Amino acid sequence: MANDSLHSNALCFSPIYKNPTYLPGGGVKMTFPACGAKKVSIKGMSGYTGLEDRVYDFLPLADGSFELTLYGIRPGTHYVIFIVDGIETVNPTIPLYWVLNKAVNSLDIPNPDYDFYNVKDVPHGQVRKVYFKSELTGKMRAINVYTPPSYETDFEKRYPVLYLQHGSSESETGWVEQGKINFIADNLLAEGKMEEMIIVNEYGYGFPDGADAEKDMMALHQQNKFQEVLVKDTIPFVEKTFRVIADPAHRALTGLSMGGMQTCTTVFANPGLFGYVGIMSAGVRNKRFNPKPVISDEALFKATCKKVLVSGGELESNNGGFLNLDDNEAFFAERGIPVLKVLSEGAHEWQAWRVAAYKWLPELFR
């Protein structure tokens, strides 16, 4: 059985039942509950998992349920679709995540070389859901906030803050549920490898009250007011509500994919606000995001930005990929800003972003 971190959002730590079961040698055993169906199948949602281009049929069992064991799936978090009598649906007994603006099942194949996001017997911080009203949109918003173990005992201590963003069509839940960021931080803190910090996960969309979201993705990005919500609403709320150190040297912004693009636009439009900048699976200047980046105050940005992360999965950074890490690194190096470049395993997916986070957290607020 794989570590409980892989089941942390469904059937969490149950001694009775877990689905799927991860087997030695990279196998995964899945069941689908009895539902009166005649046929159950599964297919992958992306082209780099080991599931692509095939549909796998489950074996019906005597009690009406279904079972399937697969091998050869690459380690990482892979979204899957279940097909029941020809209808695409979800398996209610396998962890569900919010992606593509809907609930989707995932298989999280362990990498035997990794334990940094496992649940270990170490002091654990808290993850809380916090609600506040945005003055800019007029709507209530929710953030996930990780506080380190000492936050509940050392009431005189104040902490730096990492604002850590998800990708397109996901939500503020992603970095905890899929990314395991709380377990990564717990383990690094227990090993003395990172500074204590608060980690805030904000919902990456914000629209004026009464506005309908655009259907086209690029039009949606133009409509989205997340940057203004973060700067004008979220950060002031966090700094009023939690015991934080409210200055640029103790404030970081990092994001993946869409969140990486938002990180670029936010820090370039607000130089002097963040001392640390992390860009995962997004480009500062390339064919996909920000082809002509403009920093509103170059001198202030160079004076206050202490370090930058640029990272991506090896399959999105090769010759056929959209991401050029060397070009992204050069953009900041030309300005004399230290850069941590991380090339992770995999592609545009959570395993790559977990690795990047594991290497980035120890660099912050030093």
C-alpha cells in the first residue's frame, strides 16, 4: 500500500478500505462498486501517462463490482475518465480532484525514489479554509492557508508568506490535494531544511459582481481580475488576519501554468511587492505566455527581487515542448537576479510541480 498522502482527500487514513491499491513494481489495482452496470472501462486524459490511446476494460466480479490491475503507468498524478455502459463518469470510491472545472478521478502512481510528499511521523502544520469578502468583486472568496506547527504554540512569532497559485480550470484546493504542499513543508521543516512560513493558496479567478465568465480561454484570461484581487484584497486580508511579516523580503509569489503566467504579470506590474518569484511551467517570454514582458519599474524590481525559480517538466521543456527554461532563466540573469532552474521529471503535471516546490521552499526567506 502506498503512503496515505496519496489518499488524503478521500477515504483518508481509513483502515478499512482504500481504492486504488498501489502495488510493488508500479502496478495499480482498481475496483468499481456494484452499480448494475454491464461494462466498466477507463481511459487517460493526457498523452504522457502510459494510459494514452487505449481504453482498458474492467473484469466483472461475482458480487456485481468490477476490478482492473494495470502496470506500466509512469509515476505521477494522472487524471482518468471512467466509462460505464458508454457514459463517461467518475468512480465514487477513488480520489476526486477539481480540474477542467469539474470533478475528475486521478491515479497517483508512486515514485519509489520519492518520499518527500509522504505523510510522516513528524510535527504537522494546519490547513484551514478561510473566507473573506473581496471589495473589488463584491463576492466572498475562499483561501487555503497552511500554518507551520509552531504557529499554534509560539504566539509572539511572525512569519513570512508564500502565495502559491494553481493552474487553469483548477481551484485553491489543488496545492494541498494534488500537490501535497502541506506534507512537503512538514517534512522539510522537520529536517531543518526550510524556514517556517505561511502558505496561502488563492482561487486564481476573480470577476466583477454580475459578470459572466467568458467561454474562450484567452478571453477569460483577459477578463480575469485575479491580479487586482490578490494585491488589493487577499494580501491585505492575510496580513491583517495572520501573524505575518509584511514586507517584500518576507513575501513570495509562485504559480504553476496559468498561475505562473499570473505570477509574471503580477510581479512585473507591482515591483517591490514580492522578494521571491516562482514560475513553474510557464514562460516569461515565449510563444505561449507573455511574449513581450514589461516591468513597470526595472530599478525597483532589481533592487527588491532576491531570487527567482523557473521550472518545468522534462517533457514540456524538450525540443517539442512549449517551455524554454534557458530563455526564462536568461531574462532574470540579465537583470542580475539569482535564478534557481529546476527541470523535473514528467510533463505538465503535479509530479513536476511537487519536485519544483520541494526544491524551491528551502530557497525562500533565507
